Amino acid sequence: MTHRTALRASSRKTFLVIELGGLGVRMGLVFVAMILVLLYAPVHVPTYVGVLLGLLFVSIAFEIWIIIRRMRQDGLTA
């Protein structure tokens, strides 16, 4: 949803704010879910946190790579 909204942005700066803001919101939601799981589910804490953070950072890096590639294809780079 945020990606579609960002594609309709009038400038590159607005595009990046919308796109990266969406990433930040999703990251915040993951952290809230992580806290809830740690409070209410019997998990091995270091393993759970390590795997979750690892997957989160890999997915964010992948999404940023996709954004940069799309910006280059659409001629939005400086």
C-alpha cells in the first residue's frame, strides 16, 4: 500500500519519505509483536530475538534494494 502511494508522489523526496516511513511503521509493528510474544509465549528468548531481528534486517535491506532499483529504472535518481 505504501509503495503504491509512494509511486504517485510528486517528487523524489516525497517518494522516499513515504516509502521509508512505511518501512519504519512495519518495523515498529514487528517490535510490538516481538514484545507480545516474549511476554506471553514460552520461547527461547535469545534464539527468537536473534532470528526475528536477522529476518527483519534482511527483509529491510531487500526492500531498500528494490526501491533503489525501481528509482533507477524510472529515472528518479539524482
